[in-house]
Amino acid sequence: MKENEPPSTLETHLGYWLRMVSNAVSHSFARKVEREGVTVSEWVFLRALYDAERVQPSHLAEGMGMTKGAISKLSDRLFEKSLIERHANPDDRRAHTLALNAAGCELVPRLAALADRNDAEFFDALTPDERQRLAKLLRKIVEKRELAGAPVD
Amino acid sequence: MKENEPPSTLETHLGYWLRMVSNAVSHSFARKVEREGVTVSEWVFLRALYDAERVQPSHLAEGMGMTKGAISKLSDRLFEKSLIERHANPDDRRAHTLALNAAGCELVPRLAALADRNDAEFFDALTPDERQRLAKLLRKIVEKRELAGAPVD
DNA sequence: CACATTTGGTTAACTAGGAAACTGAAATTC
DNA sequence: GAATTTCAGTTTCCTAGTTAACCAAATGTG
């Protein structure tokens, strides 16, 4: 007959601790960028545009691991906030590309500074060596599990 | 004059990698428990009730790091799914307590098994020793930053 | 004891995202 | 070269949270 073990607790799972820290980091960052009038996904979106100059929404959806619908709304919001521009694509009348405008270009470095600060704030609980090891462990999981796409939520 | 450095990229932040792995773990777990008809927050909720027998919603909100409003709706949902019972509190006519019913009691171990499986699935990318070290690093951050409350989202 | 304050919980309005239906343009296929 | 299929993006409907207003019961204060 089967032994009747008690069900495992939440805390026995690595995923639990991971989520606890990850949520705290994200939440704290959300509060920081909120003061600049944007959300975390908007930051990821803008940061992607900063590098790429002109991006198709579909490309962005891919890269950010979000649905096309979400990207569509996200770009509406950023357009509304006057941070990005839309450009028609002459070769394909369905498609268009997105790009930062001047205000967007100016905002990204400020947000990046907040991201730096937030990260430092949390991970100074660890020694530089520990941080190094944590990064290595996480990247190893990402690699082995073939995870991809900027995490947003 | 100030050097004009390029803004840091997403990947330079530990929080980025953390969120990437954490999201993947949660998402995969969400798909698993979905087959048992519950969500991740419902699992956390039910698991808390399993230990405590009878819990006040406010207490649960505290423990799960969610708002009272969210707990209110969550308990509605679980009541609707016939997994929990409400008991009036004779000492305080505002308050009530929540408890698992028979079906809820039976479900929790099945969900726990899924949680075990999900965790194993992700972290077998690491050696037992690495897992140990990862747990230690995460707990150190939790401690130093005094994080609390079961992460849910 | 009356009245203000605090507390436990619900509700309403809002936000962000997902899934799937939909629209119009491009590419295939016969 | 007309008909179908695929593709880019938008829209609609739904879910699950948050915040803030709210209600009723309990507590406390003059």
C-alpha cells in the first residue's frame, strides 16, 4: 500500500524562492519607472527600439515574448504618450515600423539608470562573487531549457 | 563634461535573468495546474489552507502578498469551484474563516505533485550542488531584503 | 453612553495582458 | 490571372489583478 506522505510545501521548491525575489525586483522597478510615467513592459519596448532604430511590431512581439495583440496596444500607449513614431512600409502596405522619437531617445538612458540602480539595490545583498555565480546559474538554466525572449510580466 | 555612455542593456541586469527563468517556471506550472482546473494563485491559496485548517481572508492576504480585494474574489472563485467552505465567526460578525472541504483536501496533494514535477523539470538543468547554491543565494537575498509573503503572480 | 475611529470584507472602476475572430494585403497555386 | 492561403496588425471579449470607495461591525474615547 502507498505511503501517505504529506504534500510538499511551497518553500521546498526553488521556483518559489526564484519567484519571490524576481517579483520583488520587478515590483520595485515598476515603482521606480512609474515616476517617469512608464511601465516595465514599456521600458522593455523602448529599450528594444533604442538599439534597433526601426522595428516591426511582429518582430518586437517575438523578442519580448508577448502576443501581437499586446504589442499593438503597447505601441498605441507609447504613441499616445508621444514617445514613438510609426512609419509606413513602402514595400508592404500591411506592415509598418516603429521608432523612438526625440523624447523617447532622451527617456531611455534615464530609465536605464533606474534599472541599474534597482538591480544594484537588490543584489548588493550578495558579494560580487556571489552575483557572478548567480548569473552563471541562471544563464545555465536559460541555455539548457532554451528559454528566449525578454521577460516582461 | 559628462561622458555620454550608452544606456545599459536589459541583459546586464541580474533581475532580467531572474525574471526570465522565474516566468518560464511559473508559466510551465500554470499550464500544468490548469489541467486540474485551477490557477497558480489558487494553488497557493489552497496550499495555505491545507496547513492551517481555518484561516481569515485578511490573514491570507497578508501571507500571499495580495490585496484584500484579490483574496475576496479568489475565495469566491474557489467557493464556486466547490473546493472550500466559509465559516461564520461567532466572536466577530464581520469576519469569517475559510477552510478546505473534502474535494479541496483531496486536490492539494495532486497539485503538490505537479509542483514537485515542475520544479524538478526546470532545475535538473543544474547539478544537486548547484541547486543547493542557487537556493542559498536566493534565500540570502530574501533575508537581507526582508522580503515576505508567498509570491503569486 | 454617544460618537468617532478602526477593522474585516466586498464592490466598482480601471489596467495589462492572452486567445481568438477579424481585416486587408501579399504570396501561392492551379 | 482568379481563388486560396498565409501574413501583419487590430479588435473584441475575457481573466486576474490593483486602488479606492464603501458597508457594517467592533473598539475606543469624551
